[in-house]
Amino acid sequence: MEDKLRPIYQERASQPNTLGVIIMEKKDRQSPITDTFDTILFVIVKEADEPVFMKHYTYEDRKAAMHIVSEDQLKEWLLLGSNRKVTEWLLSGRVVFDRNEYIENLRLELRDFPFYGRKIKIGIEFAKLIRRYMDGKAFFESRHFLDAYNHIVHSLHHLARLAVIENGFHPEVTVWNQVKQIEPEIFKLYEELVNSEETLEKRLELLFLASEFLIHSRTKIGASHLIEVLDTREQWNFQDLQSHEELVYYSVDLAVMIEFLIEKNVISTRSIETKGQGIYHRYYSVKKNKKTLDL
């Protein structure tokens, strides 16, 4: 099918705005990596009116999809890990156009996975983990076991992704295959939740206890990025934190993570008077004896 697609991607490659073009072929019939398509044309552009633009094609009994993605959108996906297929396309796809070795340099960066980039991704993933764990526990204590089950499954996924990133790898679409090799303890928890013959209530009770230990053991590395940002000022109000260029990606999970760290005695709060009687602004700072997170 590439012969038929060549004029399409060559037209894109001839445009000065195009940074690179990758072809990703379907590996096997069951593979989810190409979203049911036989071929993916992944086009990276410097700038675009729309961050993501897609076209679908068909030829004989085959189908192809072209994804045109802006550089900014690609960077956001890679930072947040919100589109894992793209990471695999970048690392495993066949490069058919590469302006000034843009894709080659991007691949080197992805494989090296600089520690600072990992630290931000770990922070974001840890915040998501805390959110799911705390919401799930609240549902469990209210005896809404199916809702609690949903949240604990998601929290285990975040825990799995966190473990993969912590070990210097990018989470793949088949993240549980990675975790089975890297952190078998987490994989066993997932198996127990899904396959155990215990009652749902008992399974959840055991999982929350085990998860609490695993979360505690990862608090130091999981919170290190947020603590580094907090430590650049004496104190912060929440809006300033939420607007910080590196914390904006924590989104709705930031407030929950801050409350978790207050509970763990890592972050302290300070009340400053407002014009309203008995109402105070709440400010946040790192506890001076907790900057190294000796938890």
C-alpha cells in the first residue's frame, strides 16, 4: 500500500513546515497499535491551525489513516503520556522523511529519557495515582464497592506506569507486560484484584492496604518535582501553583496531591487574613525539615 500512499506523504514532506513523516504498519491482526488501520502515516509539523488533523484513506481491502500533529501537541502527549501509541510510532515506525534529523534526535531523547523529564512525568502520574486511590477509598468506606473497584483498577494502572517510568522506560500500550518484568509485586496485586475468588469487599480491603504501602514507599520520588517547585518560593497561594508552567499539567489532581502531602507532614499551610472577618487566605510551603522528603 505504500506505493499508493507515497504521493500523499511526499506532498507533505515537500512543505517547509513539515518536520518528519513516519509510517507505522499493523503488526498483526490483533494489534491495537494502529487503531484497526493497516497503515498509519504520522506527520509532525512545526505549526498548525489545528493541533491534530486526521484523514482516512482506503485502497482495495485495506485502510490507512494520516495524523498531522503539531510539534507542541506532540510534546504535550510525550510529557503527559496521554497518547502512548504515539511513543511507539516514534520509536518503532519507519521514518520516510526527517528534516534536519528531527525524528532521529527525538528518538535519542526518548531512549535516553533524561531524568528531569522523568521527574515531571513521575509527579504527574503520582498525582493521578493519589486522586484515584483517595476517591476509591472514599467509595469503599461508603460501601459503594463497584465504584471503589473502578478507581482501584485505575490507581493500579497509574502505579504500574509510575514503576515503569521510575525504572527509566516509557509506558507502552501493553504496560502490564512491562510491569510483570519490572515490578512483579504490582502485577500480582492486579491479578489478585481481577482473579481472586474472595468477595469483592475483601479483595478491595486487601488491595487498599497493599496500595497504601506502595504509595508510601514512592512518596519521596513521586512528590520530588512538586517539592522542588514549591521550594523556589517562601510560600504559594493555590492559584500561583496551578498556573505554574510545570504544574499546569497536574490539572485537577494538584489540589488532592497537596492535601495528601499536608497529611504526610511534608507541606505546611499558613493562614493570612483577608478583609472578611474570620476568613483567611491559605498559603503553602515546604516544611523546612522535609525538603529531602525523609519519609
